[in-house]
Amino acid sequence: MEKKIVLVSLFAALIAVLGLAPKVMLASGVPITAQSMGIMLCGTVLGAQRGALAVLLFITLTALGLPLLSGGRGGLGVFASPSVGFIVGFPLAAFVAGWITSKLKLINVFYSSLLGAIIGGILILYIPGIVGMSIMLDKSISEAALIALIYLPGDCIKAFLCAMLTHTLFKLRPENVLSRI
Amino acid sequence: MLALRYPQQTWLEKIPASLKMALLAIATSGIFFIDSTKIMFLLFVATISFQFLFGWQILKFSLGLLKPLLPFVAIIAFWHLFTGDLTQGLLIILRLFLIFNLANIVTCSTNMGEISEIIEKILSPLRFTKINIQAVSLCVIIFIRFTPIVLERHKILHLAYKCRSGKRPSWQIILPLILTVMDDADHVAQSLRSRSNLKV
């Protein structure tokens, strides 16, 4: 129980730190941060439930006013920004990423976490993300999807890195990749 | 250190958080019914002027908080320049700034403890479920205590990588960071087991 509580809290802290780390610019000029990779990692490393709880804790404390989202955003304002759908979808994304990684125990951890990160961290996350953008920017769903496309290359890179990190962690310390236990 | 607060005390802090949040919810819902750019602009100017009443420092701080919206402004402006409907684009941009600014006023003028109390009230029906409220409080405490520590560790790893390779690290330091977090988790869990009386 204690280990579970501590892991959930420390991974929530890890998501915050990854968002505060310097941004990387894509060739398209869109800045990407490692924060959404932190969401994917919560799922692929901690598993569905613990991963989703860590993300939920992070979002709740951000809503309470801690400026922990990438770019130093925080407070209730983030729920009034165009990224509201993505933020609300983060726990679901971590849950699905973790669920897929833990269900595909028979295949290599790299591929199971890559699949988890792509389905959970991209496909599932983009559904509320696009709906949120559509409402906040007053655009149709297809128009909002077109806008969200600029984040896709960055998210694909992050899903790949997430799988690589989970795989390396599994090789170094298999007991720490709770989604595979 | 982590909280998002105004640099100075204002009388807004004295208004109950529940009233501020209720007003914010009503205002946010109402703003979506406004389709006049002029009214939206006037309302935005009114909120900015309201913040100016508390002094230049608070206004500067509040305007700084609006910066994360700029990439979205660029996207909307580009989109509406392309479709030729600039008035609609301007209306959306003003609405975004207005709602975001109002929410920031509430956040920056409200004690984190007060907001947390409201959330606890909203979540109170959960007491009848199996959710361990003590564990949730402990999670919050560990998170607030350890975020600056993990951030400091990230800085050290960043510096170490830069010193040894001469390049700026990006994803390379994430794995060592996760490993240190896992080590911390072991130590903190052990301390909790031996010192706390957490009911499982």
C-alpha cells in the first residue's frame, strides 16, 4: 500500500518535472515537451490503475493552482483553454496505455508499450482533445482534427521514446515495471 | 513556492472561494452566448482594467499568465485569415483571453487550501465508497514535497550530461531520472511503513 501511494505521487511529480523541462522544437516549428510522454510512461510503467491515479493527482493539483503544466500553466484557467480536452483525457490515456501494456505480456515489452502509448497516448487522447478544441475554438470536429494534426509527429516520437524507455527499464529493473508484473 | 498567486495581497482574497468559483462558472457559461466582438472586447478590457486597480505589478503578472495562449492565437488567426472570416476569429480569440483571464483571477486570489476544501466537499459522497481519504491526503503531501526535489535532480542530470558531452540533453536523461524516482519510492515507502500508522 505504502509503495503504491509513493509511486503514484512520485510519478505525478515526474510528469510535472517533464513539463517544466526545456522544450524541443520540431521541424514544423511546433514546440514539444516531454509532459505527454510522462503521461504515457505512467501507464506503461505503473500499469492502468496506478498510472491513471498518478495522472489524476497531477491534474487535480494543477487545477488547484500549481503551475505545473508545460509552459508554467496551472489553475482553473487551463480548463478554459483549447487544450482542456487533452488535459481531461490524460487519465484515460494513461489507463489505456497501461491496460494494453499489461494485457500483452506475451509479446516483447517494447512492442506492447509502443502499442499502449500509441493507442492510449495518441488515439484515445485525441478524441477528447479534438472535441475540446472544437468547442473552445468554435470549429467543427474535422477542422479541430486538422489543427490537432500538428501535434501528431511529436506525439509519435514520444510514443516511440516511451516504448524505448519502458523496454530499457524492464531490462535493467524488471521488478519496477509494474505493468508487467 | 509552487502555488500560482498574485505577488501582492488584494481584497479579492477576502471573498469566499465558493462564491468566486460560482461566479466564475456563471460568467464562463454566459460568455459563450455573446456573439458581438465589441462587447467581448469591452469585457476583456474591463477585466484588464479591474486587475490594473490592484497595481501595475499585478497587471504585469496577469498579462504574463496569458502568454501560453499565444500559440493558439497564432493558429486561430492563421486559420481565419485563410477562410477570410476575421471577425469570427477575433471573437474566438477575445473569448479565450476573457475566460482564461477570469479563471486566473480566481486561482491567483484564492488560497490553495480553500479550493481544496471545495473539492473535498464536492468529492464528499466518495466517503461512502472504498476510497481511502487518508491515502489521498498522503499522496498530495508527497507530491508537493517531492516535486521540487525531482526538479532539482533533473537539473543536476541536465548539467552532468552537458558537462560530459558538451551537448544539451533531451530524452537521454529521462531514464536516469525515472531510476532515481524509483529509488526514492523504495526509501519513502520503507520510511512510511516504519513510521506511519497508515490504515490499509
